[in-house]
Amino acid sequence: MKEVFTMWKNTRMIILVALSAAIYAAFLIVFKGGIPIVPGITEVRPANVFPPVFSLLFGPAGAWGSAIGNLIGDLFGGTLGIGSIFGFFGNFFLGFIPYKMWGALFGLVGKDDMSQTTNSGKKLVAFEIAALTAAAACGIIIAWYLDLASIVPFAFLSVTITVNNFAAAVVLGPILLALLYPRVKRWGLVWTDIMKEEDVAAGGAKNLGSILMMVGSFGGLIVGILVAAGLAGQTLYGFTGDQGQTAVWLSVLPFLVLIVIASLMLSGKEQFVEEED
């Protein structure tokens, strides 16, 4: 996660944070009055197409932009509250995981393989896997906290956020990325064109890190739902069952820790290979 902090010494990366946050927040605010799913907590969010796209294009700047943009969206959209705390962290990982998993998922097979666009079947699959993993991670981070605070049940909210995040990205994400990448690359604003390789985390074991990230995200979602449904009587389609149960909190916590560990294991250096050829 080194580059998450070192990027702040680069003016262009800071500008990309502001740009990502502004675009994400603007679209969030527009749809705040659209179709609410949990009033005051979440709604149908077409804007969620941006975090995974900005993640691949802008790297850590896209992660910070996602987190800050969501907070701004809550502030000006009238939904700022206790949920916004972990909404910040959840959206950070929504914009953090895709670029961290990109190199590990796609591998090194040729000169242009690491370019951050979906111009091949392999890259399309890599994008969808990374976006879905990020969507699930975001879902369990936010739902874990709001269930603990006895605001919204974990089973319902974790699935809702995961589906809401991925639904926006699954079709529109690859299209938007394919349209934006050539222009962003031409302007020299792809994050690997801006940051120095030595300022990026080397990681420890990219393949294992990628696997652990998926286990943490999907495992936390599945185990959390099973425990919430079995011990707390929660359902996937409403607020049925108990909230604030220690069993739910404890069952999901190890998977959240696993997500953090995987973040430290994943590298971003593979994505600099294209520039070295």
C-alpha cells in the first residue's frame, strides 16, 4: 500500500484525486433522489461505474477519489451520517482493489498486456473479477459496521451493496474504460505514467495476494450471510432478524483482516512493465 501514501507528494496525482472525487460525487448527488433502497443509507447508484474505472486509470488516486467522492456525495446529498464513516473505507477499497489485482489477475504475456484497458477477452475477464471482488469487499466493510451499530442488518445490506456496485460496473465499466484509456494515456495521466516505480509497493506474493483478496471478500460475504441468517434470523430481502449480534461481527472480522493482509501482499509494479519495453 506504499503508493497510497507516496502519491500525495505528486501534484498531478493530487489533481487526479480531486478530479475522481468531483466526478463520482457529482453523479452520486444527481441520483440521490432517484430510487432509494435504504433511505438515508443507499440507493440505486449508476455512479458506481466510476471507482473501478478510475482505479485502473489513476491507481491510488482513484481509490482516494472514490472514498472522498462518496463522502462529498453523502454531505451534499443529504445522507451524511454514522454510516458515512465506513462508507469512506468501503469506497476506498472499491477504488483500491481493482488496480492492485490487475497485474496479478492478468499476468505478463506480452508488451501491451498491462495497459489499463479492456481491449481483449483476458482483460475483460480480469476487469470483471477485480470489480466484483471490490464490490463484495465494499459491501461487507459497510454492512459489517452498520449491523454492529444496529442500523441495517448485515445479510440484506451486504448483498444489496455488492449487487449495486457490480451492476453499475459489469456492462458500463469495460465500455467506459475502453473509451477513456486512449485519451488518458495520450494526455500522460495514467497513474503508471506519473508515479515512479520505486514509490509503488513491491508486494510479497501477487498470486497468493490475489487469491486471499477474493477469499476475504467473497468468504466474508458468504460466511457473514450464513451466520446472520442462521443465528440472527436475518433475510436477504428485508430488515427481518436481529442486528448488532456478536456472532455476525466475529464471523466477518477475520475476512476483513484477510482483505488488509492481501492488500499488503499485492504489488502494483507489474503495471510498469509496459513502460520498460
